[in-house]
Amino acid sequence: MTALLGLDWGTTSLRAYRLGADGAILERREAPAGILQVADGAFEAAFRRAVGDWVDAAPDVPVLAAGMITSRQGWVELPYLACPAGVAELARALRPHELAGGRQIWFVPGLSLVGGDGVPDVIRGEETQVAGALDGAPDPALLVLPGTHSKWVLVAAGQVTWFRTFMTGEVFAVLKAHSILGRLMTGDGHDPDAFRRGVAYAGSAGAGLLGRLFSARTLGLFDQLPASGIGSYLSGLLIGTEIEEALHGSPHTAMDSVAVVGSSVLAARYVEALEQRGLRAARAPDDVAARGMFEIARAAGLVA
Amino acid sequence: MTALLGLDWGTTSLRAYRLGADGAILERREAPAGILQVADGAFEAAFRRAVGDWVDAAPDVPVLAAGMITSRQGWVELPYLACPAGVAELARALRPHELAGGRQIWFVPGLSLVGGDGVPDVIRGEETQVAGALDGAPDPALLVLPGTHSKWVLVAAGQVTWFRTFMTGEVFAVLKAHSILGRLMTGDGHDPDAFRRGVAYAGSAGAGLLGRLFSARTLGLFDQLPASGIGSYLSGLLIGTEIEEALHGSPHTAMDSVAVVGSSVLAARYVEALEQRGLRAARAPDDVAARGMFEIARAAGLVA
């Protein structure tokens, strides 16, 4: 018995979930229909193609969508909700949008935060994943959501009180594809020793990242790192640096445990790096977005 | 009267100097004949094309070459000379190479240093520029040579005692050309206010670079930075971060003056950023490579 239809609609992909009364995932779909793949703003057509049969088969079931679908390039642009905010605030901020035929879809807004340094930061989609990852989490809980733009999120008493975006994944990708470091790399295999060496260097005292990147070249030059390990070394150096920055930048600097959201290979690397640094790393599954939408829908009274 | 022919032979260009008895530049040439432009190792032919007439017209004059021409991809690969090293050590390490017809060319080696963190670093070409930039410099002197890979060099009692490579220029280039930040940028003009804001952010306490890059997006998103200023802001953030890292990483942390080598637009930005940070920035001209080759040749007894 379907209780909720949820769409985790990002930049490059659309993940759809059909959820039961207790939030269990009854069915899931994934399509390469991210907002960048939808031409001319034809989001409702894309929505129908993805889950039209689900919608028609469950005429009284609420539909929620979260992610970049609410950005300026998406279907309906929503302003960011200012932190601190949790499931209750997200539920109150749900924005209904009427579909052809009168059915409604509810959009979940992203969050904004002005950091202690006066600079604003934003998340859009991750707030929903975080909402679904809190079951059994400590309080406060520090979470990391690895990706092109990795997000670290601190949750206290059920509310997001701090977060920060790290461009680690994108920096790695552009250095690999377009810099001298990438031209030195051979192969795509993971080299655990090289990765650990990068993480260790990131965690040692001394220079910052700009003055350390070149080590990916010089260690090879002096035969201390095989060319096949340069990619893993750079990955370890960048992820390790991110971890140092995040732990140092979080208002709760005494956290000894971090929840890593996702089941990707990248998430596994974060677990390795965190454990190397002596932290406990708990894994949260990919489906936290579905769970988060269910929690928000329940807080909004859309599901029982 | 020609006393020395000097070639500053880098990756993308070849600069040649005809120097007088006191090291004065009598004539200069620049050709797009960097080592990457020379096919099939035909360096001697490229050399003849660039300065064959000079060489023939001054049969008894020594010829020096410095830069990437002594790298593995260059004409004659030279091992790095370990620091500390100055003009005297570079002069002793000159490597002669016999040209067709029996004439010699002398190659200047680069320098290597194992940092306090155990990681090796290298320069090749900058050691000669530094040798030419010390006239009138304080002791110790801290120099920065801006570029794709910016080099900071500390010279004490005439010897290079520390240096560090920062990949700032390349990081900026790949982020501008290939990242989301570059896609947000409009125009190529310099925005002094945006640049200063980036430098100021880099110098403030708090997160590191990976957690600050995204501000180039969010400040625009919240209308605190025009799209036309994002490039200058990112440049200021990166150069400012490099300055913080270099001043913090140098063994002489109390330096209040930095010599900026070069007359490029980029060098001017470093002067602006240093002065914004309250440091004195002295400019050293581009032709320090010619002066450096003259000093090394003199120390080697090749010129009077």
C-alpha cells in the first residue's frame, strides 16, 4: 500500500521512491533525468515519464520532491530556509505546486547558513538526506555527504546548526583531467598505500594545501611514489585536507565520530581516511533521501 | 663587447641575452621555442636558430643555459643540486656540453630541498633568477616568483636555504576553465574590490581553502559579488591563501618584506595582495635571469 511518492531530483539524475506506510521502500527507480538533462523547462513531462504510472495508480498519495529541482535552473525555485532548521521547519516550509489535472507536488527547500566568517553557504537536497540519516545517530551528530561538492553537516537536537561545502571532488576532477598532476597519473586503480600517504600528509603539521599539491609530482620524481599511485595519493591528500578543515571548522571540535552518507566508492574512501585519523566512521545508506522525505511528509501531516 | 651569452630556456619559451662585460644586457631575443615546442630532441638546431649568429660572431665567449632545458624532457638532464646552495655552488655544478664544432655550452642545474615535512621539492630555472635578484636585497631575503607554479625562496648569506612550490596559478587556471566557478564568471577584467575581498577572506581565521572556494559561488548567489568579479575574487582568494601558507611555512616567519620577481600582471597582483596584508613588496625585474647567469658565470671564472 503506497503511502508516499518521493523524488530525489538532482543535477544529473532523478531517483524516485514508492514508499509504504512505515516509510519502507516498496519500489525504486533511477533515470538520467537530472535537471540539466531536462530541456526547455519540461519538468512536468519528465516527471510523468518517470513516475506517471505510480501517480495514476495512487490518486490520493502525496508526492514530495527534494534537491536541485528547486534551484533557479529547476522546476520551481524555492528560497533557502535559514538554519538552524530541522524536519519540523522543513515540513512547515514545504511548497505545493499544482500539476496538470489538479494534483499537487510538494517541494522541499534547501538550507542556508551564514558562517562565523560572514560568508553564506547553501545546501539543496542534502537537508533531506540528513533528515533521513538521524535515526540512531548521536546528538550532536556530524555527517559528511561526499560528492563533487562535499557537505559536512552538524545536527544538534534534531536541527541543522552548521554546515559547510567543500569543493574537494571537483578540485580532484579538474586536477586529474586538466593539470600536470593528471598527466603524470597512470591507470585508474586504487592504491591503498598511496592513498594513506596522502591522508597522512594532510594530517601532519605544516604547509597548507596549495603548498602540498606539488608533492604529487615531486614524490614521483624522486621515486617515492609510483605513477600508478599518484591519483590515489592526490585523492588522499584532498580528502584528508577536507577532513582536517571540517573538523577544525565545525563548532563542535570534539567529535570523535562522523556519519558518512552514501554507499559510493568515494564514501568508502572517506571512511578509510576518517579511520586512519582515529575517528569512528558510521555508514549511512544511500536511501536516506527516501527516509528523509518520509520524515518530512510525516511532520507535515501528509502521511500518518 | 660581448662577454656572455645566456639562455633562459623554459617549458614554453626561450629568452636569450647577449651580455656585456659588466653584465649589462646588450641585446635580447625571445622565441616560442620552449622545450615542449622542440620536436625529436632537436635542441642544438633550435639553439642555432635562436642565437647561431651571436655564437659565431663571438667565438671565445662562454654560453650558459638555465631552466627546464636541463630537465628530463630537455636537452641534457642534470640532477638537482641539494640546498643550501648559492651562486658559488651553482658555479661549481655547471655542466659543460660540447656542441657540433667543439664549442661548449654550460648548463645550470636546478635545486632540490627536502622540506621539514620530509617531502622533496624542486626548482629549475628559478635558482638563476634568484641569483640575479639578490643585489641590494636584505639578508635574509624572501622572494616570490609568481607563475603557473609559484615559487617562494628564502636566501640567507647568499644561499638558498628554503623554497616551496605552490600550484596556485594552475589551480586557478583549471578552476576557471573547467569548474562550476569558471562557468559563473563573466568577463576577464580585473575587479580590484573583488580581488581585495578574496585576499581578505584568505587572511582571516577559520576554514582552509577547500572549504572557502565555494564562497565564490555563494557570494554571487546572494548578490554580494557581481558575476564579473568572481574571477578576481577567486584570484585574490588563491593568491592570498598562498601568501598565508608561504609566510607560515617559511623558516623565517618574521619577514616583513617580500621581493616579487617579474613584471607580469600576475606579479602586480602579488604586490597588491602583499601590501594589503601589511607587508612591503619590492619588485625585481624580469631580467634577473640574465643577471643571475652573469653572476654564476663570474663565480665560475668564465667571465672576468
